[in-house]
Amino acid sequence: MRGLPWLEVLRKLIQHRGWFILCWLQILVALGLIGGLFAPTSQADRAQKRNLPRFSLSAQFITLSTKDLFATPDSVGAIAIGVAEGTRTPSGGYTDLYFGHTDPGNSRHNLGTFAYQHGAYTPEEADRRQLKRLKPWIIELQEEAQTLGVHLGTFELVAGVDLMNQSPLAGTAYIKHLKTCQQLQQNPKEAVLCARVRSFVNPNTGELEAHGLGSYRSTVRKDQKRRLDAIETVLKG
């Protein structure tokens, strides 16, 4: 039995079990559970599978789960952050900055989609490491939003994760300020922009602290708007 081809084994089983086996096979084929075993796979089918895009930038992303948004460096949320960082294109391609560049704020070496600067040999390794860092922060953002009763749609969430990626310290204040700014601003994007700018204010001194951006409200606002425009471009497709 072990050396026989599986079709020959199936034939012998049918001979011994008769109508009982045949009935079950018909049921399974009707349900589509084993039909794929007998369907030929053409070269065209294999080519089509290889050419399937990894993602499609469309309105469907408005309802994507957090897991889908940040599952891989090629997920739409990750690409949105990459476009904000200047390392990716809206279609998911790579810019020269992806392969390494000097951070204009602290002169450290940035690498990969998220401009990772904590030690990595390749852009791929940098992306894996930063995604691992971001995922607990994503959970914290969602839990705090739920606790404070803050609306956190796809745009608000990706904007918050992007802020965490840009400045973890500022990111920790994002939800608190978003709650206030959503009460002040009717436009959702303006509310997020308001929250991101306020997140750079030191609560102990009341001073804006964004040294890489010049610590001027005008320059911080301009930078944050640029990043939000980039995120919006990817999410809207």
C-alpha cells in the first residue's frame, strides 16, 4: 500500500468499500471540499497567482482591521507611514531614502520604511524591528481611545501610529489631545492636525519641544500637515 500511487490506493478502497465510499466522495465533491484535488492547474493559473498584487489602494481600507493595516511592511498603514517618512511611494514602491539616509533632526542613520534608526543591517530587518515596536503602541492607542471615548477611525489611528513612529514621546499625548481637538474642530483632519501639534508641547513647561523641526509652531504645523497629507493620499488611493 505504501508504495502505490494515491489514485491506485483510492481505487482499491473503492473496490472494497463499494457504494459507501462513492457516496461520501460525491458529497465531498458537491461541497467543493476536494474538487481542487482533481482540477488541473494551468501555466496561466500559476502566472495569475504570481501576478496578484499584494494590496490594492482603494476605499476598502476605510474598514480594514488594525491587523490588516499593519500586518507587514507592505500593508497599507505601513506604506502610509513610509510615504510620510519619504521612504515609500503611494503605490508601495521604494524611494532612495528607504535604503538609508541621515536623519535631519538628530543626524542618525535611518533605514527602511519607518526610517528606523536603532541598529539594523538591512531595510528589511529595520522594518521587522520597527513593526514589532509599533504593535504594542497601537494597542495602547486603541485602549486609551476607548477609555476616553475618543473616535479612532482608520485615518485617526494611522495618524497616531505615524506620530508614535516619528516621536514616541509626542505619540503618548496624542489621544488626550485628540479628545480635546475633536471637540474644537468639526473637520476630522483638522482635529488630527491640532492634536499632533499639541502633542509636541511639554506639559510641564507649556513650551513646544520639537527640536528636529525647529520648535516653532509654524514649522511643526507645516511638517505635521505634510505627513497627514501623505497618509491621506495613501488611504484614499
